Amino acid sequence: MFFCSVLLFLCSSQTLWAQQQPDDLHSVTSQRLMDAEDGGQKVSPKRIDRAVQGGVRINTLPDNATHVVDSNRYYTWRSFGPEDQRTRDLWFDMSDVRHGQVRVHSLLSNSYKQAVRVAMSFDFPFYGHYLRQIVIATGGFIFTGDVTHRMLTTTQYIAPLMANFDPGHSKESTVQYLDNGEVFVVQWERVRLPDEESKGAFTFQAALHKTGRITFSYRDIPLPLGTMGSAEQPVKVGLSDAFAVKSPEAAQQTIHEYHRVEIDTTQITSYSAVELTPLPTCLLHDSCERCLSSNQTSGCSWCNVLQRCSDGMDRHRQEWLDYDCSEESKDRTCDDYFKNDSFTVFSAAPETEDPTSPQQNGCECGAEDRDDSELHTFRTDSDVKTESSMKSKGFSNTPVVAGIAAALLLLLALILVAVCIHFHPAASPLYLHHRRKSYWPSLKFQKQQSGYAEVDGEGHVAC
């Protein structure tokens, strides 16, 4: 009977472990990317809503709406060929120590379909949002989302060349990065495609500049990108961002892609480069006046309750909906918000009598007996400032006087103690200490265990 119980417990534990494995795949430090059967399928214009494990759904743009970069709303980009000097200027030589210390990531360099989160030393602006952590993937792209899931290749990426690379195939294949405080560079060096290793190795890099500028540089591209990829693993070059909102009907998050930049893959060859320059977004403005009047942006609305400028389509979409910012900002101007936040303005002027007069409207009562709200109604900003300044002057000397009195009392107490010890040595604390030590040995600690850890000179806790 006991053996059967143990066997049943082991089977239950194994089942529970198997059920927890999908959640473990969502690990922040190292997670396996989507498998071929459900991860890399090309999005169809007729079906853009796709399920993901963990209660997350991905809603991407249809294929005929991907070239939104032409709207010049978030980024503009230029490509450079092998003959352009700009191509050579944008390439970071990872062997040049002047660029910074290069780190070769051992896990990514020896794995297939893996991603690792890395912290940058600076805040990187991406679509107007400041990122400090990114996820580097073996497949030639950087994931920028907050919600990690198995379908990292779908949206929220910075992709110099997203493809089905396998750095673990060869020891010469590496994924390395450097961070010098001004730019964060990731390089995929001599990575190859599975089952096509003989066709050559790819070397390329993505540079994330502190200003928000993004550059893609290519050294070795042995194959035309048009011949690479498949329906299971498409090739992508560009940017994408999305926001996550919770469905009110169910406890499920849906990730909506609101913008995508697709670079013409025919421009990507060996010794070529792409430079993407960010444009101002609504999130840049920190006041209502700048939000509604700036000529750098368009379609911006001011949500006064959040003190945020937005067009409603960014990563703060959930808050925008929760606080009903679209309705709040509809047909409103900054003056409307100012009137609501300031004191009430009365059209009728207050009476000219002295408000401190003891007799008003036949009432023979003092000013202190009147309603406080009545006084505050007719008080101006200058009155408030004058009153506060008078109070501050009246009480400004109080701490000084109190400090002097305390110092005098302390000095007097010390003098009295010294006189007392001089004339009555038996009352001295040292005398009592010696008496206690000699005549009351039972007060000694019986246990010799230390209550505090011993700390050495460098501040490390000693065992």
C-alpha cells in the first residue's frame, strides 16, 4: 500500500512538471523561441489574430498595411551601398578596443532559437518609449517588448536580419555585444542557416544609439535575401512595436501591433547599411500647450488626469482606455483644463467694505466667527502670499530661541552632574560598574554566541 502511494505521488509530480514547462519557456533570462509549427507562420491578411500560450494573443498588421514608414510618423530610413562612405562609417569594428569592451555571449553563441535579456547602461528611446532592457535572440533580431512570450518574432522587434540562424552549428559562430554608454551594438558573426551551411556564413550588426538612432550594418551576406526564408520562418528587416491590453470579457492580454517598418530587402547586400532616424512623437511633450500646439507632431491629445500627451496608440494604451482619455480630451483646449484646475472665478465683484470689519450686513460678530469658506472665496493670490509670508516672519525665530534654550539646559545639567560626582563619588557610574562586576557575577551572559555578524574592513560579512 505504501509503495502504491509513493508511485502515485511520483506520477502526479511528473504530470505537474510537464504542465509547468510552457511557463518555463517564457523565462526572462533565457527562453526558447517559437517552434516551427506555431511560431513563424506568415500572417495572412484575412487572419491577423493569433493565439499564444499563457493567455496572450497577438494581433499584427495585415500584409497590405505594413509599409507605414512612408507616413513619416515614427522613423525615416536611408540605405547605403558598398560604394558609400557612410557604410564604412556605420560599421563598428568589434576588435577595436576604442569602441568598448566586447562580450561574447556563451549561451547564444552555442544555442539554436534562444533569447537572453540584457540590461543597457542607458535609456534607449524606441517609438518614444525609453527602454533599459532588451532581449537578444539568436535569430538575428532584438526583442523590445515587456511581455515575453514564445512568438518573439511576430512584433516588437529591431531586426537587422531576422532569419532561422543557428549559431550553435559551428564554434566560429558567435553572438557578441558591446556597450560604451553612448551606443549598444549587437553583432551576429559568421552565423549560418540550418541545412544550408555550405552556402556561407552571415555577419551583420545592429547599433542602438543613445539618441534613438538605429543602424543596421552588413559585412557578409552570401545569399540574396529573396531566396531565404519560408512560410514557417520569414525573413524580416526593420522595426515593429505594439501595445498590450487586457480583454474586458476575459483575463487575457492581447498584443496589438500599431506600427511596423519594413526595409526593402533588395537593398541588403554585403557591405551595405541602413540608418533609421526617429521622429518626434506625442509622448515627447510634457505640457498641454506643447502637446496641442507643436508643429513637430500631429494627432496628439492631452489627457489631463494622466498628465500625458498621446495619440492613444502607444504602449500606454491600457491606461489611456482605463482613464477614458479619448472622451476627456474630445473638443477640449488647454484653457478648459486650466479653468477646471484653478479657483472659481466669479463675475460679480466682491463688496468694497473691509472684510475684517466687525459689522457686516447687520451682524455684530467678529471676523473669526464667520464662515471660513466665505473668507476664502474672496481671497486673492496676493492675499494668500502676504498671509503666508507674515506667518513665516512671525515664527521664523522660534527654532532659534528653542535651540538656545535647549543648549543652556544641557550645559546646566552637565555642570550639576560634575558637581554631584565630585562630592559623591559613590554615585559615579564607574563606581557602580566596578561594584556590579565584582559583586554580581550572575549577570554575565551564560551563552557566548554572538548576536551580530562580524564585519571586516571591506564591509563583507565574515562567517
